[in-house]
Amino acid sequence: MGALRSVRIVRTLRSLQLVRGFTGARRLLVAMLVSMPALLNIAALLLLVMIIYSVVGMELFMHVKPVYRLNEVFNFRTIGR
């Protein structure tokens, strides 16, 4: 009986350690949720920069003559069609 009781006590203590581990995971989840608006702002800024660079690239390379790999299908004039 004593050995069975000690096994039950060890199982109970192990489950208490799991509950303590969940509090750490909960804190990480809350931190991620709190930082989500800032990450969305950074993603929007990155998207804006990429759009600006793509428009500048289209303007700069629009008049490149089709040679080698740039042909009538793959060129800078037909992007977006």
C-alpha cells in the first residue's frame, strides 16, 4: 500500500509541474498576441516598400529590348496583364 501511495503522490506532483508549465506557455501566447498589432504595422510597411520598388523597377526597365531570355512573353511590359 505504501508503494502505491507514493506512486500516486509522484503522479500528482508531476501533474502540478505540467500546470506550472502551462502558465509559461500562456505568458508567451499573451506576449505574442500583444505584439501582433506592431507586427502588422511592420508587415504593412514592408509591403509598401516592396510596391514602391516594383513600380520603380517597372519604370526603369520598361523599355529594355527583348533579347535572350527577355522575349515577347517574359518582359517588363506585360507584368500585371
